[in-house]
Amino acid sequence: MGAHKYKTAEVDGQPLSPEEATLKRKKVDFSKFVFPEVNPLELSLPDYKNKGSTVKLVNYRWPAVGERRGVVHWVHGYGDYVGRHGWIAQAFAQHGYDFVGIDQRGFGNSEGRRGMFESEKIMKDDLITYA
């Protein structure tokens, strides 16, 4: 049985193999999806470690296209940040959903102790304040 060439996409005029086509579909160039609104809200929340000072949290919004059907509040995972998920935000926006989220303390472009959740309570309070 001979190898089949699927003409799903081409590079320099040559069809991609099925393996190349699958790999190409799995990769997302995150730099192509930049949030149209960064810091639409000023978020300076109390720094619980240094009394009297604040921590600035970076927030993002991708507004719905057309009539708004709802809001998606994205919460990133550990070691991640919302700004990397513009490709998902754009897809929701194209279907009528505002897409919003914050880089949690210490993650992404927000201030705070790098890579550490100070406590579950602080994390929840930040998310509820933003919502």
C-alpha cells in the first residue's frame, strides 16, 4: 500500500504529509492573538505581606463581536497567564462573548511573589474582586 499525500496545506508548493499537517494544526502562534484591551480596569489590591502597600494585577478583555451573549471569566492555571490565551478569547468573542481575566498575583505581568499563590483565600478574593 503506497503512501498517500493529503493536500491539506502546502509549504513551498509541496503538499504536507499527514504527520506534518497534524503537527501544524496542533501548534498555535500565540503572538498572533494580542488582546485588544489590556488593563481596562485599574486593579491595585492590598498587599497582605506588606501592610499599607498594593499589588497591581494586569487584566485583559476581548470584547464580544456583535450582540453580547454573555461573559467568559478565564482563570489561568499554575505557571500560566491570561495574555497567552488570546486565541481562545478571540474565538469566544467571535461567538458573542466578552472574554475577561486577570494575571493572578506573581504570574504573567502582575506584581507579586513570582510563581507563588500566597493563599487560597487571597486568590479567591482577587478573582471575586475582579468579577
